[in-house]
Amino acid sequence: MTEVAVPAVPRYLAQETPWRKADSLLSSAVTLVGLVGVGIAWVGVSGEADFDNQQSWLMVAIGAGVILGLGMSWWLLVGFREVRRAQREFVADLRLTRKLLPTTGEPALSRAARPAAVAPAHSDDLVTGERMTLVHRSTCPMVAGKPIVNLDRAQAAARRLDECKVCLQ
């Protein structure tokens, strides 16, 4: 079996937010232009008593509102696009992990149906994190880049940790 190099921290976990700085600045600038336009239209219409003179300021406010909406829509569109890209990469990593994990040739049993004495393959490399509720293999993508500690089956049972559905079943 050939080894596949898996990065320590996947790309989808490396970014703190889905927006790049340029995308955030562009959407903020367009939104700010729209807000300024609405403010100018508000000040302009407040000085006009005649309805006919207010109509031009209303058109300015509508145009500024459209620009404001475009700025916010761009921000949402970019965020949604990046989150979907990260989801696709995550699913691809899960599929790759399932292909690379050794199998025993037996169908996986549900947690309730599995005898307590049956341990998963490589039970000596179990890990968990401080606030995690699951026990994982050290190669599981769900713990990649997170602070983890090694433990054995007895410690996992004492802490009442469930098994990861990705790497242990």
C-alpha cells in the first residue's frame, strides 16, 4: 500500500474566516458607498417640502439602496462559495481517509451490537482532546491540527468517550 502525504492542517481549517482580505474590503467599500448614498438622500429629502422635488432624492436613495444590497450580497456570495469549497474538500478528505484505513474484512457493528471486548485495529494509537467527546485514531482528519493526548481503551471507557464514526468504524 502506498503512503499518501496528508498535511498536518488541511487548507479548509487553516483559514479563520471564509473571506479573503480583498473580498472583505471590496464588499465593505461598496456597502459603505451605498450607506453614504442613503445618508445623502436622507439629508437632501429632509430639506424639500415639495413632493416633486423629493422624487429625485427618492431615486438617489433607491440607487444607493441597490448599491448597498450589492455590497452585502457580494459578501454573502463569497462566504457561501468558500464554505461550499471547504465542505467539498472535507468530504474528499473523509473519503480518502476511509480508503486508507485498514479494514478487518468484517462488517462494522453498531455500538450497541458490538461486544465490549472487541477493540478496533491499532487500539494503541487512540487520542482525544481536552473538550472532545469522542476517541479517535491519531491519523483521523477530525483531530488534525488540534491539541491531542494519547490514551488507551481503559482510559477512554473511564472518561465515557464514544468512538469516532470516521476512523474507528
